[in-house]
Amino acid sequence: MSHPEHYLRPDVQKEIVDFCRRRWVALHYTSSSGNLIFRRYIGSKPIRIERLEDMLKVNNGTLRSIYATANVYRQLQSPENIYRLENIAYCTPTWDIDSELSNWRETIRIAREIICFLNEWGVKRSVYVKWSGNGCHIHINERSISENLLEKYNPLDLAYAIVEYVNTKISLKLTELSLNGKVKIENKMDLTRVFTCPLSFHRELNVVCICMKPEDLDKFTLEWINPQGFRHNPGWREFREGEADSLAEAAYRAMGGYPLKPRRRTRKTRPLDKQIMEWLQKG
């Protein structure tokens, strides 16, 4: 089932456009048979939502869900841009808490535990939570890592390290709260990963992805994600530059960066001029 009317709401459009800007977008559409079709390109170009006009173009009446990368890019004109690490301007550290809707209270407890650890490192204003459907995502606003630090390290390396470091440091507590593995806390930071956009519909459930600030967690109920009366906090935009620097540096020193970097293409044969010189020398 698609939700074209929902995506025509000005407040919904504003949140989606602002979040998606300079990110690679993915879309779920509903086919005539009711199946979901996943798209990341229009023609040969990565899908982008930079302006209201872009939002209107992708909402063709069968749009179901909208996703965007954790990476924020300098350029996003071609597929090649996506796989160049130096083209990543910022990256949003993200914890994926995967659960079932019936376990929502346990999911909240785990989110609170992660946020408590972040607060101990001074990361407070830049944190927000997205309830994405069955579970939630915890995000640190990507602009909380200072430009000075981003000159030294790649943004994806820092984001990956932060998530991995926190998961490692509080792993025993997270395991204790996970209902014997029914709630999963994963580091899904990678080169092309997408996460649900604020105010997008879930791909299967009839719920809306809403944002909360940490102080909202204790008040959250499932009524907040009801499409007819969702409750959303636009404070996901808030950040304090440099707030996450100490955590980012400590995490990178302890964990290293993103481990699956794309390899540069290597030459399988020697350059032609060297082959000619070797042939001449042999002659």
C-alpha cells in the first residue's frame, strides 16, 4: 500500500527534503501486484532529494518508503561518486536496534543505555532517536564532529569506530537487556547503507518513522508512530560542533576505521613502455 497523501503534507516534505539533502536516497514503491520495488537510481544517476521539486517527482502515487545514506557527499552526480571515500563530507554515526514492535519497551531501555554512555562522553545535544518501525536507530548528528578532526580522518572511519567502540564498551549490559537475542544491536555503518528517513512510512507496518530527542524516551508510546496522529520532534537538526570529537578520537584509536574499504583497481600487466624497454634490452 502506498501513501501519496502523506507525502504531500508540507511538514512531511520539509523533514524529508532537509534530511535527504546531499545523501544518496533509496525508495520503496508498491507495484500493481502489491509487491515492493526497491530503487536507488533514476536512469544511471543516484536518486537525490535536494528540493521540494525532487520530492514531488519521486512521489508518483505508489511511493511507500524513503531511505537515505548515513553518508553525506560532496558530489552525487554519478555512481562513481558514491565509492570514493574522499567524496564523503560527513557521516552520521548510527546504532541499529532491531526488534519487534511487541518488544518496544526493551528497545527503549537499550536505547537509553547507549545514550547514557554517550552522555558520559559529553555527547548530549547532538543525539537523537528515530523510531523506524519494529525498532529504532540512535543517531549522532554528523556535524558534531569538528571540521578539524574531519581533516585528519575520513568521516566513515570515525562513524564506524564510534558505533563499534560503544557497542564493545557496554556489550555485557546490552546483552543483558536483549531478551536473549530477540533485540539486536548492530553496527551497520558501511559505504552504501541506508536508513529510514524521518516521517517516511515503514515498508511493511502501517506506522510512520518519527524522531525523538533523548528526553522524549520516557514519554514515548506506540501512539507516537500512528499515521493519523504521529508525534515527531524536529530537533534532529540540533548539534554542537566538536561535541563528539573526544569520543571519535578515542574510538578510532581503539577500534580503527571502517574495515571494508573499496580497493583501487590494480594493473594486472606491466606498463607498455616498460614491456617495450625490456624487449629491446633482450634483443
